[in-house]
Amino acid sequence: MPQTMTLRSAWPAGVPRQTQVAAVPFFPQLENQCGPAAMATVLVHTGVAVTPEPLERQIYLPARQGSLQVEMLAAPRRWGRVGYLLAPRYADVLREVAAGNPVILLQDVGEFFTQWHYSVLTGYDYERGDLYLHSGSEPRLVMPFTAFERSWMKSGYWAMVVTAPDRIPATATEPGWINALVGLERAGNPQASIAGYQAALVRWPDNLPAAIGLANLHHQGGALAEAAQVLRQTLQRHPQSTVAMNNLAQTLSDQGRNAEALREVDEALKLRGPFESEVLATRQLILSRMAGHTSGNRQAQ
């Protein structure tokens, strides 16, 4: 088993050799509840009050007799949580468990034919060579590292974690986490998305998509002063961002500060680029408002 062999000579730096995530709930995986039970386990661990039954209706596909990975990643958004796909590496899975995040993994547990199964890794003891999983009807199934990898590798080492939006997974990459937050935003949970973008900007303060996303959500919620503040801070880090300039001009105009908005949008026009048509439309809107006409909205994304 290649990844188990790699651990022998290259144990991930800073990761303890044994750990156990505390207070992980257990739901026996009844018929049709393999994916739902695993998902309920990690959602409850993050503070969501849920059982496998409502999740079964959301993510179990009778025609496939199981839950697809894409459905598993999307399901947490309905509860204001983020599903994050891990890199296909033992080291990343161990790092997440060490950080206190139980990990959902996809295994092939069939003896003679393929039988896909979701389990939840809650701990490990490398010196003993054991992993500890919530699996099926077992609240603490013990599996050797090698035997587990044999079943896990058939899924392409598929694994995911679920976290609150303000708790970034230990192994999250900047683009990976922003993409996950975009999915959360599209699911229609603005408050959770705001928390996620704010956390992202603490970790990666120069991330432009996170800043624009945060400002847009403030604007959509009517928090215009907060949106303007985020956009001004964004322009300090990204002075050539046409999108940030355009959206600041729109926000200032929405606050009735059309003279300031006109100056801002004229600066944006000097940059030209792919958003020029949106900037021109924003400028026309501002001029119409200054002339006493009605409002509109040309927020760039």
C-alpha cells in the first residue's frame, strides 16, 4: 500500500502519532443511510441538530442505491456548513483529524464485488497501526492502516470534511476554500457566507474574490456602509481592481453620495478592461440619479 509505506519514512510534520476527536456522535447506518448517517455524524459534530432521516431524503438516490460524492459535498450547504474535498493523501486526512475534524471517507468494502461505503474517521494510533472509524453498526471500528488503504484507494482516496464557515479546514488551500464558499453562497445562505468570507480574509487578506463576495453580500443585505468599507479596504490592496471601483461607485450612489460615486466610476473607466460595459452602465445610472431619475443596480461580480 503506497501511502502507508510513505508514512513510515515521511510522517507529516507537526501531526501527532495518535489522536482521537472528542465527542463525535454515532448514527448506525441503517438501510439507505450509509451516506446520510455519515453526513449526520459530521454535521452534528459542527453543532447542527439533525438526524440521518431528513438527510436521506436529500442525498440518497434510490436509482443508484447510494449517495453520490457531489451530493455529499453539497449537502452541508443546506445547514449553513461547508463541505470541503480533501486532497487524496493520507497525510491530509490525518492532519484534519489531528485538528479536530472527523473525516468522511469513501471505501470499497465488497469482498467479491464493488460495495461503496461511507465511514467517518475519528482517530488513529500510528504506533499500534490502527485507525478508528464510525462505520456501519460499529461506533469504533478498528482497522489497520494497510487494510484501510486497500479499501480506500479504490475510490481514488476520496475524503471530505464538514466545517462551520468560519472554521477553515487545516489542509484547505486558498482557491479550494474560496470555491467551496462560492458554492455555499449560491445555496442561498448569506449570513453563513459572510462568516466564511470574513474568515477567508483573515487567513488570506489579499484574496480579491473573497473581498468582492463579502461586499456584495453586505450590499444585498442592505448593509451599504459595511459594503463600502470592505470595498475601500479592498482598493488599498488592489488599487487597479475595476470591479472593486465599480461596486464602490454603485454602493456610494445607493447611499445618495452621487458626486463621490461619479469620481470613483470615472477612475474605473480609466482602467478599461473586460468590465467596461458594466462601468459605463454604472456611470449612466449615477448621472440619471444626479438628474433626478430613478435607481437601478449594476453591481459587478
